[in-house]
Amino acid sequence: MVTIGINVDGIIDEVGDSGRLYAFFSTVAYRLEGTWGAKFPVVMRQLYEGRLPAALARQALTELVEIRAAFEKLGPEALVWRFEEPEWAPPEDRHQTAASPGNLADCFIAPSGRKFFDLMDEALEALLEAGRGDLKLEKIDC
């Protein structure tokens, strides 16, 4: 798997592998939207494509607050690995999660042990503070 990082103004935080990140977007689309990007266009279109301009950071934060709240109400069994194959699951979960995820939000943990939503919040706040540039999701070498 490819390791993905969040890059804001040259500061990179490791998110995790590309499969886990795709599972995040797939779960949002399948469980909360029905059609990819219908309810959360900034997160599901702009961020998913790998580049989010500072002008959209506030809207992305708002969307992520709603996504997080919805994920916290769902159990970990609601995880969708692939939007196009919602029943598919890897033979074993080799991906980083909380030790015993209590809810769906806990299924998205960075290799550092930090929650994905916390990393995204920090990155988007930094982008807002800078008032310029982009948040980028990019392949990183570990």
C-alpha cells in the first residue's frame, strides 16, 4: 500500500495507507450520501482529488464536523472498504485502528495513533490561519 500524508505549507502529517483513506471516502459516500459528493462536495470532491484550496477550508471543516458526528453514531461494522463493492473486506485488517474501536470514527487512526479527524481539523485550521495555499493529500516516503 502507498502511504499518504497531509501537506499544508510544507508540513506533512502521515495519514496512513491509501486503502484506509479510500475506505474513509467510501464509507462517507455509501453510509452518508448515497451518491459520491452529493452531501459533502468539498470533502468528497475537492479533498478526495488531493488538493483543497484555502478558500474552501472553512466549508471542509464544517463538512468534517458533520461526518465525524455521524461516524460517532455508527459502529465499526459500518466501515465500507470500497464504495463500488460495499461488502468487500480485506482478508485480515492489517490497517491501523484504535485497539477496540467503539464507533466508526475510531476506525480511522493514523500510524502515529492520532485520530484522522483530529489530523484533518489541525491541517484545515492551519490552512485557514495561513489564508493561502492548499492542503494536499500526497504520497510520502516512509
